[in-house]
Amino acid sequence: MDLQDQLKHLFPDHVSEESETPDQGNKPKYWLQQEPILCKYEKRKGKPITILEGYNGADSDFKQLTKDLKTWLGVGGSYKNEIIIIQGDYRDKIMEFLTKNGFKVKRVGG
């Protein structure tokens, strides 16, 4: 008997939050655009970085996308002037993440 079964046994009348909002899975998490997001690789001060340009959604979506990318990759990064900067060369993983979330991605350079 796992923890979920034990909790259901202790609180049979409780309705979990997952069953209250079944529509949330169909709603996109970010604002999706028609133009592709450009994914570039550069070296700054000898260190590799990945740059994402071309996302023109709302500022809150922009912040959320940056936060989710950094969390998913487990690396640092920042955003400013409508550019997302991720520390390290993670072009393949970032492109996989973005296409999984419904974005069009174009790899620029190398």
C-alpha cells in the first residue's frame, strides 16, 4: 500500500486538485508564436553560452519560459532585452524542450 492509497483511506471525502482542473493539460503553458525561436551558440569570455532570440510573447511568459528552461537543464542563465541566455552549450536539449512545448525552433550556426 503506497502513500496515495493510505491518504485515500484516511480521507475518503477529499477531492484532489488534479481532478478539479482537467482542462489545464490542454491549455498551453506559454504564448506560442508563428515565427521560430532562434537558438544560437556563442563564447563570451571563453565560456560557452546558448542564446535564444525571437520570442515575442508577454513579459510574464518570457520570465516563465526562462525559469522553466533553467530549472529543466539545472544551469544558470538570465533574460534581458528579449534574449534568453543559458550558460553552457545546451542547444539540442533546449530545442527538444521547446518543440515538446509547441514552439518552432531554428538552429543558427554550427
